[in-house]
Amino acid sequence: MADTSIEVIMGRAGSGKTHRCLSDMAKVMKAAPLSKPLFIIVPDHDTYRVECSLAEMMGAENGFGFVGAQVLGF
């Protein structure tokens, strides 16, 4: 994987875009908690829901939480 990359996920509502992004982010952060920063951009009204979902995917056993990730709204 390159040091800097951007991936655009597009699809219809309910097709699993957010779940896929959060799942991929959780895998990266669990493998290397303090590696490069990760960003997910969602509509403003979804930022809190996505942050909660990411925290849930990371699980309580992960001592770092998601310190290397940011949920941004537009």
C-alpha cells in the first residue's frame, strides 16, 4: 500500500459503503494503531453516528481507541 492514497467509495443508500470504510479503517488501526492518520468524510448530520460505529468496531479491548482516525463532515 502506498504511503498516501485516497479511495472513493460510491453506491446507493444502504449498499454498505460506510460499513466497508469503517471495517477497513478498523483493520488498519488494529494492525498498526499509531500508523498514518485515516480520514472518513461523511455528511455533517452523520458524523456522530459514524464516530460511534467506529468506536464500536474497534472494541473495548483496543487500548488506543481510534486515535489515528478522524471523522470529518461536509
